[in-house]
Amino acid sequence: SSIKECVDYLIDKPILGLDIETTQKYGGRYKAEGLDPHLSNIVMLQIGTLDRQYIIDVRCTNLNPLKPILEDPNTVLVGHNIKFEYKHLLNHNIKINNVYDTMIVEQILHNGLQFPKLGKRVNDVIKNYDGYSLEDLLYRYLQKQVVKTTRLEFVDIQSKPFTETQIKYGAEDIIF
């Protein structure tokens, strides 16, 4: 799809999933590269509905056509720990206005209390799910085990094209 087709589809949707993946800006010279918006670049922006997700390579696509949608106070942007997206999009002069943060909602629902340490097997490793990560919520509510290690592949992706696994990962992240 083109960015125009993406905008045309999303323009009147009241609720959209939003996520980004970032990469190192300075080749790993600084510890927070990939996390800090001043030391990172957005490499992938994922946006869409349950029916249709758009995976946008920000390295070669201008985000300006999406700005009216992302800044629309009537469009709810759903994400997990969406302050991460917010801070990075500010560096692109995009100020999102109406967010629903599933991590914050979960913390409010449980008053910030930690859960009993229940083990789950992910790739033959027992992981305790006592936190508020998206992976933890998916397991807690849906008994769905997801492996989020694909996100680490973006940190040093440089100019390599996205793999099918990375594209699927991006789409599933906003569906979840």
C-alpha cells in the first residue's frame, strides 16, 4: 500500500493501534540508544485496526501525511507504554493527543501490586510473569505466549529491509 492508501483507510477510524520500533542513532556508542528519543531513530511505525495493519518503514517514508490522524483529538491511539511512542513522535513534530495506554490501565486496575510469580515456558526458558509488559498481559489474560525478542533485531537493523518475521511481529503488536 502507499502512504495515501493508508491515510485514506485510517482517516475516519475512531480507534487505532499504534506502535513503533527504534534503532540506534550512533551505532551503539551510547547506552540508551534505541530507547532514548534523542539517541534513537524510528525505523518502523505500525498503525491500524484489528482488520488492517500498516507497517511503515520510516527510514524511507515521510510521516507528515499521518500527522492529522495521529494528532486528531477524536482518534484514540491505543498502545502499551505509549509514552515511548509519544516521546519519539515528538522528534518528528507530531504530538499525539488522545491515548489509551494498556500498561497504565493495568497498573491502575491492580494498584501497582505485583502478581505472584507464576512461571511460563517461553523457548524452553521459564519466565516469571509478575509485571506489566505486553507479554505479561497477553499471558495473564489470554494464556498466549509471545516472544518479544524480535524487537531487538531493530536496534542495529541499519538499512537492511524488514524480514517477514519483523513485519508480522509489527502487525501483531498493534493487534495485541
